[in-house]
Amino acid sequence: MGDGTPLADLTTMRVGGPAERVLVARSAEDLARHARELWNSAEPWLLLGGGSNTIVRDEGFPGTVLLVRDTGIAVIEEDGEPGIAGRGAVHLRVQAGHDWDHLVATCVDRDWSGIEALSGIPGLTGAAPVQNIGAYGQELSDVLHAVDFLDRESGEVRRMTADELQLGYRDSAIKRGLEGVVLSIDLLLRRDPLSAPVRYVQLASALGVEIGDRVPLRALRESVLRLRRSKGMVLDPEDHDTWSAGSFFTNPIVTERFSRELPADAPRFPLDADEPAPAVTTLEELAAGVPLRVPRTAPERSVKLSAAWLIERAGVSRGFRLPGSGAAISSKHTLAITNRGAATAADVAELARFVVQRVQQEFGVILAPEPNLYGLEL
């Protein structure tokens, strides 16, 4: 792949200017070698997988883009073999460049249970622990055992456990600044033709079952894919609602006390009392009356809000776009900002800023973007 490749061709939002240089890593060894060379060169560089969580400015990226393209699934141990996998378990190692949904489909086909509700999530496996991807009641943290992590500080490959990664809601130590590259991930799944217990109300309703019920893996996967397609969350080149980075905003986590100040019909999802206290968002009034976001670890109970509900109630509806903009809110799903065919990265950022400002003005809550933004500010 040559120099000057547009980032629009490598990302699902389909915006972004050219990369100065593009390298392709087709093995874990290539990935580690290129990363070490780039760190030693001190030039700016960007690690890019499926491009489903990345938005780059229209001027492009002034350095090297390293594409992760190593693939493969290995069964390390299965069904009670000596090791960490117990009876009925399977221990997998998956390369960072393996397509995530292909992994899920493979697991469903082989009756390996544990990630079936994560069907249809775009992107590559190496990005999964960075975001602690999750959907429909499952998270990667439910099944992640460890990762092989190339640590920038030491230049060595470390075996990091899920606990060491400090996984939280769409969060990890890597996302918070631990520098390095995920080379592969290890999962502990169950050999079982039935899903994990259904924990998401919308999914249970679609399946016609109760919360806590288990269903055949294939039935759950198909139901999740139907739900995601109805929201424009399964990539389709012909559907501009899927020209996006998925959910653009995370569901904000606030204190229970703050949540009581919101309208009575605002959805609230109390976090489990035994979960580690997350970094929550509180609000303090400045002299000018401008809300300031202050992250802290709070001893009091925390509550997750619905970003989609906040956006809609702030007056930003599905299909909304600013005058003259090529970007719009998805016609299917309020959380997604989409490229209607000719959007620029500046269009996307402008619409995102508008949404953030509207929600902040209406509710005093500051939405945080889920994608990684390069050269763009909200």
C-alpha cells in the first residue's frame, strides 16, 4: 500500500485525509518489529485496525499509519486438558488483526459460548480490550483471560491479565494511557450450544424469552444481528446509516445523587454495588455559571444514563443535520453520527460538538466521544 493513501478508504466513517506513509503488518512478529522501529524513530504514527473507531482530520495524518492485518484463531486447550481451562471450557488465542465478527461466527459454529451477544461489532480483535467492547448484556471482560502486549516502555512483550488491564465500561488501562500494542488476546469460553443467560431486556423481548433464560447460540446471534441492522450498526456499503463509527457517544456515568436531578422518565441503570467504583462525572458551577466536568472516583453509588435518551430529549432527532453539512444523525439510531456520502471530518466534528452542547445546556451532562479522534476537537 503506497504513501498518500486516504484515511477515508481505511475507516468506516469514510472521512479523513491522506497518510504520509502506510505500513502493513501481516504477522505478530511484523507488528512488533514495525512498532519498535516507529517508537525508536520518534516520528508520529497511528496504529489502525478495522478503522471502525477512528476519525482523522481532513488534512490527514502527518506520519506513518501501521495497519494490523495478522489473523488466526488457535485452540490452546479444550475440555479439561491440563491448564487453565476447566471441564467444558475452551481456551482460545486470537491474533490482533482477526476480524471480530468472524471470530464470533466461528465460535457460534463450534458451540463455544460467551461472546455471541457481541455479534456484528465491526473492527478487529486487537481493539476489543482497548475499549472493553460490549453489547446486549455481554462485555469482553466477561471472557478475557489475558493479552500479549508489546510494552512501549520496555520494548518487551508482556503477558497481561484481564485484571491488570483494569477493564471498565468502554475503558481500559490502555485507553487511559498505557502505551503499547496488543498482539493477541486469550479468551476462556464454554463448550455449550446454549448462550450465556440473556441479560438485556430488548434482546430478551426480541427472542421471546425472560431475562436469565438461555437460547441456542445461533438464535441469539441472528437476533443480535437483526437488532443491530435495524439501528444501522452492521456495515453495509449501500446504506449510509452504516457509514459511521458506531455509537459516537458513551453512556455517561454520574452519581446517583446527580441522576435524581434529571427528569423522572430519564432511563437510569444503577451499577452493581460490588463493581469497582468507576471514574464518574460530577458537575461544579463556576463563577461564570459554566458546568465543569470533574472526573473522580466516588464512594457513592454510580448510575449509567442513556446517551440516546439525553440526545433525543435535547432536541436532536434521528436524521438531524446542520445546514450544508454532509454529516447527519443516523435515521435509525440517535447515537450514531453518519456520513451521508460526501461528509468531511470537519462536518462530523461540528455535528458532534453541536450534540454535546445541546445535551450540556439541557441537562448539565457532558457526553464523551467513543471513537478515537486525531486532529479533531469537540
